[in-house]
Amino acid sequence: MIDCDVHVQIAHPEEILKFIDPAERDWYRSQAYLLGLPSYPWSNPSTWFRADLPVDPDSGMPGGDAPSIIRDALDGQGADVGILTADDALSVGLMENAYRAAALARAHNDWLREDWFPHDERLRGSIIVPVQDIPAAVAEIERCAPDRRFVQVLLAGGSERPYGDPRYLPVLEAAAAHGLAVAIHSGMEGMGLAHQPSGAGAPTFYIEWHTIGSACSIMAHLMSLITHGTFRRVPDLKVLLIEGGIGWLPGMIWRHDTNWRGLRDDTPWMDEPPLETLKRHIRFATQPLEHTDGHDELLWEMLAAVGAPDILCYSSDYPHWDGDEPKWLENRLPEAWRRPVMHDNAVAFYGSRLDVPAAR
């Protein structure tokens, strides 16, 4: 089983700060626990984390060091590979101060490389970058790419512009040139430099954001990347969309296909239906796979019509409260989908950087 979304927590900020120039550390300390990262205006009223996980006694968090990830997310869930993704640090590309963002991104990437990867050969990682400073973001990809334990560049769902916008093209090109996927993880909408998570303004409650905010940003990036012709400009680009749900996909992509047929003059470079581009270049992490109140067969039929199971890769979202435990998800999937979704699709998607055989 390949888990495409295992979140690491900054339980002890000094572990990150040791990778930052000593002359700059006091600035981050002055920003308190989040080190200057933008924070959510909406808060889960209970907890962000699974209640059954052991927590660090000082921070109260699970997943704050490599041994706990190995115990809980790898051994505990039976993972062959766990791809580490940032949690709070996902918002580094939305910090108002681009210089501090670049330094913090470098430190987080070095933290994974030095303090996480050596603990277990099953661990892979995500490069975070300061996309508010495109040259600095490209330079960070170039710096980290030689370490093949990094398998993707990680961007936040919250953003200044959808990622098909030409300003982001150098970042996408740099990732593709090194065989790195680009993962867009929902979250951080309405924070820092990001726009609000809905077309109607800011939600009031956490449940509103959790229902529409995370999905809306992923929809926008999907639409933007295809409509701008990004995959024609960067033919080797591979994109994984994480934690935006997937039940909405059939209606969205069918609507996009319909509009493509009627509005060809608007984007003449689009020479095929959007669904065909999606099938070749884009994958979706499974968590959260929507509950259907007993209508799973209808969900499978609709997803099959837009490319499933080939477009799906398993993710647990460890250690969050709404994560999907692998055995539960595997048992829910149609039998013929289980091996592709839980293992083989991710192996094919990430390729040689994952360094895992195609069959178990």
C-alpha cells in the first residue's frame, strides 16, 4: 500500500529553526508557534487529530517525529511507502514576507531530509516552495531535486491565482524536468495572500469551509490547469490533487467537456475534451472519499465514467480526525479497484522516484 498523504507536524519549532541562519531565528520565534505562517480563521471545535493516536507530551500532537510516523502511519497501517506532506507549513507560499517564506521552506525541506528520511527507507517526501517568489521557488526545487527521496513539489489549495496562470509555469516546468510530480493539497484558502474559499465570500463556520472551501480550490486548479493548456506546455507534468473530495468530479468535468465543445474559440489551443487530458496527467488522492448513505454503486459507476480506478491513489490523511484508514477504504472499494488504488496507480504515477516494484 502506498499512502500519498502522511502529514508531519511541527511539534517542536526549534527542530525547524536549527536549519535557519542563526541571525534570522529570533524573527521566527517572535511569531510564536506558527513561525510566521498564516493560520486558519476557522477552527475545528474539537481537535484536528484522530483521538486514538498517542501524542507528544509537550505539544499534544501526534505525528511530530519520525518514530511516531513509522509506528502509526507505516507499521500501524501496513504501508509500503508513506509520502510525507507538510501540515501547517503548507501555507509557506502564502506568507506576506517572501524572504522569510523562502528561508522557512528551505528549513522544512532540510528537516525532512536530515531528521525524517534516515529513519526508514519507506519514507518519501514533498518539497515545499515559496510560490510568491517564483525564482526562489524554482531554485528550491533545483536544490532539493537531486535527493530522490523527494517525489513531489507540494502546493497549497489556497493561492493568489489558479495554478494554470502563466506566472506558475516555471515552477511546473522545474518539477517536470526533474521527474517530480506536483501535488496540490487543499487547505489554506482565505489565509495570508490567498483568496477566500468560495465565490460568495468567507464562510463563518469550520463546517462550511470543510465542506466547500477545500473542494472549491481543487476544482479551480483542475479547471485552470486544463483550460490554460498547461499540459501542452509541459507534456511531462503530472499533478496529484489531494483532499478535495472526488464525488463532484463527474459533474464538473462533464460540464467542462460540454463548454469546450461550445466555446472552442475561447481557448483554441485545447485540441481535445478536458476529460482526456485529465486521464493522462491528473490523479486524485482518495481521502476524503464521500459517504453515500448506501449508494456506493452509483458513486463507482460515475467515477468509472471519468477514468476510475486509474485516476485514484490512496491517501490516509494521517493523523487528522477525518482520515480514511486503509483497511476500511480497501474493503469499501470494488474488488477490482483495490490493488490499483491502494498501490499500483501511485507506483505508475511517481515512477522511478518512488523506487517501488509495480506489483506487490
